[in-house]
Amino acid sequence: MRRALVRAYMSSANLGPGFDILAVALDAFYDEVEVRVVGEGLSKISLSVGGKYGSQVPAGEDNAVLAPIEKALAIAGEKLQLEVTLNKGVPPGRGLGSSGASSAAAARAVNEILGGVFRDSELVYIAGEGERKVSGEPHYDNVSASLLGGFVLVSPGESVRASKIPGGEGFSFLLAIPEIQVPPKKTGHARSVVPRQVSLADYIANSSSLAKLILGIVTNNPKLAGEGMIDRIVEPARERAGLIPLYSEVKNNALKAGAYGVVVSGAGPSILILADREIHGELGNMLTEIYAKRGYKATIVSATPAPGARVIIG
Ligand code: HSE
């Protein structure tokens, strides 16, 4: 029986000034997708969903894993009967690229089953179909990071292109993940509050940040990268809309305690902090206390850049 089991890590999109074009895969959480061929000559896919967060994602057609598999089979012109299993380890709805990880794992797994017919650039497009299913439009930032690993730069628009950014392998991050109720279609809502027009001053400030951030990554300089993790356009709008609880407080205190940079992870509500590993313990305690004082429970986890989606059994 042909089968492929693939692991894909979570990711954090935007990194401040890189709205929709930058993301990093992180090793804090991962999804696994297994695809088994049980018959040929007819297209039929059955899905079973398990894992720690399995009950928090749709179990049927609306799950992110099915659309990439269907798309890949359609492009390849293959008719297969498949059993697909998703082991859901990335918490959904937290800005941690949960559907991107599922989509990337599914795309890589079906490609393995098909004998590796697709290049990574095609798999990015195929995996984007999972995001389209979940959020109505494909955002390629998360899927690209989960698929390729490390830091990625994505060209938006119709002809999607994702490139790995070399560097930053030794960076270490803390993720602050508040346990709050998020609205249904959270990402769509968080995108609706983003301003459609920006001032020239904000455009220049964000361009400067983005340049510093990328230069910091490629030169393995977390201090410079952290200086570039400042966004004057998207994050302030999301914070004003109440989507990122305690963002300013967390950010100011973390920077005061020695963090290099603090950003909203994806569309929130999680917060991503770039900080040396040595201060994670102290920072983590401080952040837990900040959230607790205001009545929030939050999970604080360390993470480093993760590899791309890879076949574990195939
Ligand atoms: N870049 C997206 C956003 C993240 O911030 O809305 C979801 O892919």
C-alpha cells in the first residue's frame, strides 16, 4: 500500500512590516498528515482528524487538508481512492499558521504519493488552496513557511512566488498565546480593519523596518532584525480594533527586559518575541504575570526556526 506521512511546522506571518509577504516556520507545534492509497480508478477521499487540537478544526470538506489534495490530483490527472489522517498539533485560530501547516503537510504528502511530480513552487500554489478553503482567499505567507521552512519571502498576487531567506537559523523566539475567544472568520475580520490607504511617512517607516529586518536575518544579527520588527500600519489598526489583547503592555515590557523585537503573530491574538534564549525564563514569567493580572490565561513557549514540511514515512 502506498502511503506518505508528512510533518509540517507552524509559522508566524508578517513579522511586523512584512504584511502578507514574510513568515517564519517555528518548531513550537506541528501537524502531521498521512495519505494512504486504498484504491485506483476513482477519486474518493476519506478524512479522519485527531490529535490535541483535532476537535477544534472541521472534520469534513472544510478542513484545510482536502483542497490541496484534490487540487494536486486534478492537475496531475490522477484518480485515486485515498484515506487521509490529520494529526492536529498546531492550535487553530491563534495566528500560528495552523491551516497553513495542515495545507503544507497535505500538499507535500500527496506529492510524495504522486512520485514527486510537483516542484516546491507548484506546491506553494497547491497548498494555498487549503488556505482558500479556510479563509476565503489564499494567503501564501504561512503555507510557504511551513512548506519551505525557515524564513520566507512571498510575492503577492496571482503568480505566487516564495523564496527562502537564508540566515536567522540561530534566532530564538518566545510565543505568547492568550486563551481568548476569537470571532469566527477571525483572519477575515482582522484583515477588514487594515487601512486601505497609508501616509507617505508610514510607508517610508515600514520600508525602513522591512529592510532592517531582512538585513538582520541574512546577516544573523537579531538586534538589527529586532529593530526592523516595527510596523506602523497593520498592527496599530488591529490593536485599536481590540484584536490583540495587551499588545502594547507586552511589547513595552518585553523590550525593556531585553527582547530585540516584538510583533503580532499573523493576524493575532498571539505575540511573537525575538529574544536571546538566556532570558526566555525570566521573560516568560513576566509575560505570564502580565496576562494573569488582567484575567487572561496565556501559554508561553520558546521556538526556533523550523525545517520545511518533510516526509517522515514514505
Ligand atoms: N498575513 C496574514 C494576515 C496572515 O496578517 O492577515 C494570514 O495568512
